Amino acid sequence: MLTRMREGWPPAWRGSVAGWERLTTSCVAGAFLYGAWAFIMRLNENTMLLGKKVVLVPYTSEHVPRYHEWMKSEELQRLTASEPLTLEQEYSMQCSWREDADKCTFIVLDAEKWQAQAGLTEESCMTGDVNLFLTDLDDPTLGEIEVMIAEPSCRGQGFGTEAALLMMSYGVTKLGLTRFEAKIGQGNEPSIRMFQKLHFEQVAVNSIFQEVTFRLTMNESEQQWLLEQTSHMEEKPYREGLAEPSRF
């Protein structure tokens, strides 16, 4: 289960003159759409999703120290195709992810631990994260989903599966997504099995990056199945009326 660091614009538009020309010539036509993305992807800044095993909360600055400790792991760096960052860089990345128009990010909490002991900080209940990326300006109905269960003791308990289901349900009902895509390292068998369990089908293999691409189209029957799987989900305000806590 993995998460990747992404820049704000789709990969095909970066790193070449042709890409820059495509970006500049598309700005006028895409300005309204990109503005709509900015509104859509900020919808979750005050949203908490409660499931049976996990609780999804927005990624705030108070989550950064634990996240930073996770990403020191060489295993997670390999699985997420990430480079290690300094703590200050991690805080900057959190700000970027919160503001970027093409990302929707939740931190995954252990629901039992979070609900059982009053006074526990969210940081002490963190197990991973789940993300949606809008990677194609021409198709705002396609979302790339990524899940990471970083705490070894929390793996194999269905946390990743429920986190993905809750995020997909949120993507369908709140963001208007009708298709999902997941890119997974060829050796990441747990993630491959999980997405197959969620009805994703393999559509491509990239031998250069050693990853496989899975996709799921939310037709009527798939959407009904998804809503049944997440009928227990509760959506509540997250710290309503409160600004994001300062780390100072």
C-alpha cells in the first residue's frame, strides 16, 4: 500500500518544452476547470469520515512529526518511490498537499484506539494515509487512489481496505468521480490483492517503473456495491470552527 509525493501538475506536462507549450495553451480553456478542482479538493479540509476500523481526518501540521518518522523507513521509501525529507521539508509538503487543487488527502486513524481512550492525540492513533489525485485536466471524473498503512502492527487487519472504500465512496458522492486508477509496484503483493478484492482489474504493466496499473469503472452495479460496503460510514465536521493548530 503506497503513497507518492506528487507535484501540482500532471506528469505529462512537466520537464519539456512541449509540455510547457501544452500547459500554456490550455490555461485559458482549463482555468475554470482547475478552479473547480481547487474548490472540490478543498472540500475535505473540515471533513472527518468514520468507519468501523478506521477514521479518516484531514492531514494537518500536527500529524507531520509522526509522518516524518514513518518516511525514514527505507521500506516505505522504496514502496512509495519517495526520497527522505527533512522535518521542515515535510511541513512544507503538508502545506502544499493541503493547498494543491489536484489532491485529496486523509490521515488514517485506528478507530478502536481513537474512540476507546479519551484524551489520546490523533498522532498517537495514526496508522497511515489515503489519497486521491486528479491526474488528467481533461477528465475530472478519473481519480488515482493510493493507500499506505505505515504502522507494521496495523497491517493485515483490513485498515487499508476500509480506508480505500471510504475514500472511494467520498470520491463518488462528493467529488463526482466515476473511475479509479491505482498504480502499484509489481512486488507489492498485499496491495495488488487488496485492489483486486475491491474489483479493480489490471490494465497495464510498466516494466521501466516496475509497476502495474489497475482500474475500476463505477457503473451502476459497482456504485451500488460500493455504497453497500460503506453504508456504515459517518461524515462529521472536523474541528468545526477551529483553525488548523499551530506547530509552534
